[in-house]
Amino acid sequence: MKLGGSGFDYKIIDNILWIKSNMAMLGYLNADSPIDSNGYFNTQDVVRIDGDYVQILGRDSEIINVGGEKVYPNEVENILLTMPNVAAVRVSGYPSHITGNVILATFKLVEDEDIESLKDRVSKYCRTRLDPFKIPIVIEITQSTLHSERFKMIRSGEIL
């Protein structure tokens, strides 16, 4: 996306997006202020710059470490959402004694599907679209919602 405009500014520090607006909040009640002395709000979003465009990779706190490699849940979710029969998906880390974490994908499907069939489809689909360490190893199916009332992904790690 392209950022900027009248009454809006941004800066990037250590690949983290900070924004400033004429309509900025003052902070959070009973919490440290996420706003610096110049009025920039720390979004905690990790970004990549491409010319005049900013690509949001995901929240710094959501990064999954797989054998020392960084995995952004949004990147994997965006690929998995293009698969047929997928209504919603949440990606998180799953503990591994070998790599620290592997990728867990929790799917809400459009129509019922056998878990083994889904595992096979995910593996084949991701092989040409993701680096091997980003491919989900653990697959789950849920009937519960994966988003909050405000349509934010529920990332507590709890299976709903």
C-alpha cells in the first residue's frame, strides 16, 4: 500500500511502522504510551519497503521462529486462503523439539472434508508456493470462528 497524505506521516524504524496523524489517540489507559515524543504511534507492524509502497508482513509479536527462520502468519494464511474449500484459516506456531516450532494451520472449511485429504492437499498446494519451513506440518479443522467481532484474527493459540 502507499502511505502518506494530508495530515498523515509515517516512519520506519528497524522495519517497524510508526504513523502520525492529526487524529491520533493520546495512548492507552493504565499502560505505557505507544506514542513517541514526536507524536508517532508504534503500530508494531513489521513492514518491507518496495519503492513508494509499504508491505505489511505482520505483527512483530506474531512472528513464528522455525529453526531460526522467521515466518509471518499472514503470509502463510494468504496462500492457504486461495485454496478451494477454505472459508478461513489461522496459522500459529506448534512446539517442536527439533526446530523450536513448526507451522500449525487451523482451517474452517466451506464443506466437510476428511482431515487426511486436507493434509495432502495443503502439502501439495504449498510445495510450489512457500519455502519448506513455512509449510504447515500440523493441520486442524474447526467449526468455530477464527475472527473476533471486529474481524481480527484470534491468535491466542487456543483452539476455539
